[in-house]
Amino acid sequence: MSVLRRIEDNVGYVEIDNPPVNAINQAVRQGLLEAVDWAEAAMLTRVIVTGKGRTFAAGADAKEFDAAPMEPHLPDVLNAIDESFVPWIAAINGVALGGGAEIAMACRMRIASPQAALGLPEVTLGVIPGAGGTLRLPRLVGLETALALITGGKPMNAHAALDAHWIHAVDDDPIEAAYMVNTEELGCMVPTWELPSPAIDTELFEATEKTVARKMPQQVAPIVAINCIREGLNRDFHDALTDERAAFLSLKSGPQAKALRHCFFNERAAKAPASLSAAPLPLEHIAVVGGGTMGAGIAYALLNKHYAVTLIETDDAAVKGATERVENLINASNTRGLITDAEAIACRQRFNASDEYTQAAGASLAIEAAFEDMAVKRDVLTQLEAVLDDSAILSTNTSYLNINEMADCLKDPSRLMGLHFFAPAHIMKLLEIVRGEHTSDTALATGYALAKTLRKIPVLAGVCDGFIGNRLLARYREAADTVFMDGSTPWEVDEAMVEFGYAMGPYEAQDLSGLDIAFANRRRQDATRDPNRRYIPIADRMIELGKLGRKTGAGWYRYPDGKNKIEDPIVADLALEEAHFAGVTRTEYSADEIRRRLVLAMINEAADILDEGIAQSASDIDLVTVNGYGFPRWRGGLMHYADSLGAEAIVSQLQQLETEDPVAWKVSPWLLRCAESDASIADQ
Ligand code: 3H9
């Protein structure tokens, strides 16, 4: 039964019961529609609708979105509620999102518990509210708030919703409060659809369009939502509802909604593999070694989830610096209202920093976030092994280094895994969990359990230079540098990739992280680099010139005011010089050609990563590229996008590029197999 109902004192109690989050599927819609008839037939005085469990309703069941819509449709169900002579009251016990909030809006009254939140996050799934949300919300909260809520997709807590007149009351027991509502007062409540709609405000619409263009460039749903809201202000409610429904259905089957749904379900499916044969170690106390930006971010992320953290640094001054960085993060979160004063105090109480490894004793997990150097890391791990219990798990936050070589220094190498966080570690969602040759299932299970607590998206990676994400990044940059050397400028490359959907192109992004990191990697790779592989020396010239990125005021761009970037002709000239020395005849690349090369390079590398078993699935590549490397979410991730091109088309394009440079563009056997067997890339 997806909708439970009972009558008491002539009041109908309707409970949406579709665990885990009361998603509104066909059975729920049917159950609600039947409840309208049931309430009318029994001449009930009111119906109180609520959700079973912690959620009111998480919205339409997005798992149904790939199939043809099944009757009854939600807009019709909600019209029946809105127009029924038996008034419905929503007792909003938990989150009411999307269609869940739309159910609440079709009710005559809304009373929420203090823990509840309401939101219309449809645009995050590439659709719009499709059951009257674009019409009912402006009538309830006014145009400005409705535009912000629908285009932004962020939920509002119960008290804010009360202030916005979205709901009528906040009560610890919303069902009881709904029961207590005075019958006369309830009788006077006008059905939401009959409320007057706000007046058109052209300036506000223009401002919202600008905000959307800036914050969600190239995304279709928010623009369609704005149009539906605008059209809905002037039209008959039911005509506008028909148009809203048509717009919703068209978006639902479009490529952006499919891509965003893929991301949504892919992220939720990222869990510990069933094949792990061990349970995670219980964690309370975690040691972090290294208190730079990364280590401090990791420490704060852990403190924020109630772990006790001991941060180890090399000496007094370093301990002081690390403590300051952690303190700054606590304060910043506190100031932004993300944690309360009491939580900030508790974070400080759980934190301890020292230059003595013995302080880490008792920790059941240690995360090494020291300098990216094999000798340094091996030394840290050896010192940790000496003070920690034999059962404790060791991990390294290395971005590139060989974990097997690192584990060699340990008496028990099975204790070591990679936990590759992304900066800023307390914000970025991705966590690469790296399995070394000897890594135990206990270590991996502990990594996954930690990811769950930190609400990170775990992706299992094997050992190779850069694991999944940084290996792809290296190939992306190599392709960019080649295009730069052979004909373009960094700004042309950046612009092409921004047009593709990245927030910034590879050169601007590298200016942010610093050119010295990639330089150190290139020097580390010198000994093992394939001598037949073309080497683009421009980035090395940048280091010689002291252009290390934003931190030195100049990198690929110049930053005269420390903030805004300007193009630097000296940098463009470097490519001319190097091309001349290398005997390269430069050519002009269109933006399409730049994009084609950079994206194909990544797809081919990703295919090799899959072929070598470094990543488990194409979906994992999508998780990494979207959540760690800025690949446009609305394209679903690198391999979801690749699937839209098709393996055969990709292979034929790569083969053409292979004639230019058979080493860099060697077609991955994985892609060749996909093309030969006509297999979907996304399903691998
Ligand atoms: C919509 O409503 C359109 C309407 O306007 C028009 C219709 C005509 N569908 O996130 P969690 C699953 S569009 C299907 O891990 P949490 C999820 O996959 C919808 N399944 O839990 C997972 O499954 P599994 C607008 C859904 O506590 C399980 O529930 N609504 C849906 O961290 C637990 O999810 C939204 O965009 C769904 N709508 O967070 C809200 N939602 O266990 C989307 C969840 O098999 N949902 N599942 O992995 C959320 O934001 C979060 O899930 C929520 C709970 C905050 C509710």
C-alpha cells in the first residue's frame, strides 16, 4: 500500500508510504486520487496528508522518468485535491521536495514541523516543477521568492517558509496542529489555484534571466521555468497548467535531464562494493599528518562529522600554522551559519595538533597529507606505524605517487590505502579510494564508511600515475598544450572549453592551482616518459619565467589587480618560439576543433583507464569528472557524453588523429572493442 488512510472523528488521515523517501510514483498518485474520492464520499470535514517516516515526499519518482507517463498524472491528482470540497491540510513532517512540495501547495493549508524543508529542486534534474509548481508558488510567496526558489532549486527550512508565507504554521506536531485548525478558519481558505497571481515585473524577470545565465550557463530547464512562471501570470490557471505539463514532459526526455538524472542516481549508487569481505573499522579518533591547505581541510571535514582529530606537523611553527588554518575553517563555517557556535566549540575541543607522533597513538585511522614526495611519505608512514595499534588503518592522500612503492616501507602493507581528497577537502564531494596491491578489504571498507559519514562520493581506483582523475587531467592538459603549441592561444583553448560547459578552461584552472605542481610531476616522470612521446616544453618555460599562476601575479594570464585576468602576449609568443624551434608549422584551430581534441583525448585516456582496470566502470569515470574536475554536470560526465557520440564515431575520429601523432592518439583497445561489438560506452 503506497497511500495509507484512516478516518477518526470524521477527519481523514492520509499517509504517503513509499520508502525510503516517499517518491511519488504511479501507485502514490493513484492512492492520493482515490483518497480524494474517499474523503468526499465519506463527507469528511478535512483530510490531513502527511508522509510516513522522515520525509513528507521527495518529489516525483525520477525512476519513472525514462518511461512513458502513466495515469493518473500528478497535475490532475493535485487539481482534484485543490478543487475538492473537503479541504486538505498538509502536515509536512519532513522534506517536501518537487512534487512533494506541489502536493502541499495544492492543499488548503500547510503546517510544517521545525525539521521540515520545502523546495522545488526540479532544475537540478533538468526539468521544471510539472504539477503546478510554477503557478501555485508565485501565488503563495510572490514573484521574487518564487523565481529564486524555482530557478535556484535550493530548499527552504520551515521557519523561512513560514516567513515567506509558503506555509501557515510551524509546529512540533503538525498532524495534531492540523487537527486543531478551526473549522471556520479552514472553510475560509481559498484553493491555491484561485488565489490572484502576482503582477508581471519585467525588470525582475530580466534580472533572474541574467542570474541564471551566469550561474547555470547553457542549462535549459531554468530558462523554461522562468517562461512558465511568466506565462502563468497572465493566463487562465488550467491553460497554463497544460503548458507547464507540456514543457515538463519535453524537458524530461531531453539530453540535459537524462544527463542530470544519470548523475543523481550514479552518485547515490556509489557505495562500497558487495564483494568486500570485511567490515569497516569503527572510527572515533583519526590522525592527519600535514596541516597545509589539504591537511587542514581534511581535518576540518573530520571534526565537522564528530571525529576526534590529531594533526601532526613537523615543528612548533608548522603546528601553529596548521592550527590557524583549521581554526579559520571552523570560524568561516560558523560565520556563514553552516555550524552553530556550540558546534564550533565542539570542533575545537575535538582537535589537537602536535609535532609528536605519539599524540596520534590510539587513532584507528591515519591520513597522510604531507608533501608530495615518496621519501617524505614513506617516512611519515613508518613513524605512524610505530605509534599506532597494529589494527589501525593507514592512508595516503597522494595525488600521483605509487602506493605499492609506499606500502613497501610498512611491516604490514595491507594496512595502507589511498584516500585522495580534493581541495577544498571539506567541500569537494569526490573521494578516490585507492586500492594498492596489498590493500586489505578492511582498509577499503573503512574508506567507504568514512566517505559515507563525510557525505563524499567514493570511487575506487587502482594504482597508476594520477589514479583516475589526475591521469585524465594530465592527458587533458597535454592535449591543450599541443593545441596551444600548434596554433592556438591559452585563451582560445579556455574559451572553447567554457563554451563546452566547464566553469573555466584548463589554463585559468591551472593558474589557480599553480603551475609548479604539474612541473614537479613532469620532473618526476622524466625517467619513465616514453621517449617517442611528443613533449611540449612551454609550461617549463613558464616556470623559468617565474609565472607560477595567480600566487605570483602571473601564470598563463596576468593578474595585475590580483583578481581579474588579462591575456598575456608574452605567453602567446612562447608558443611561437617553441613551435619555431621544433619546426612546427602552426595552424588555426576552430573552437569546435579545440573541444573535439581535448574531449577525445580524455575519452581515449578514460578508455585505457578502464582497460587497465584502474577504474571499475564508465559510471565511475563520470563521477570523477563531474565531482572532482568540473566536467559539466548537465552533460552527465565524460563517458555519458562519450556514449552520446557513440564508440564507432569516436574511434573513427581518433584514428584520423592517430595519423598526426600515433603515440599520443593511439586508440584505446577498450574503445575498439566497444565499437566492434556495437556496445554502449555507458554500460561498461
Ligand atoms: C519532480 O518532483 C517533478 C514534479 O515537479 C512534476 C511531476 C509531474 N525519485 O539521496 P538519498 C532515492 S522531480 C526516485 O541517498 P538522503 C535515491 O535514489 C523530483 N528515487 O537520501 C536513494 O535510492 P537508493 C524532484 C529517489 O536522505 C534513496 O531515495 N525532487 C528520489 O541523503 C535515498 O536517497 C528531487 O529532486 C526521487 N525523486 O536525501 C529530490 N529521491 O537507496 C531528490 C531520492 O536506492 N532527492 N530517491 O540509493 C533528494 O534530494 C534526496 O534524495 C532527499 C533525501 C533529500 C530526498
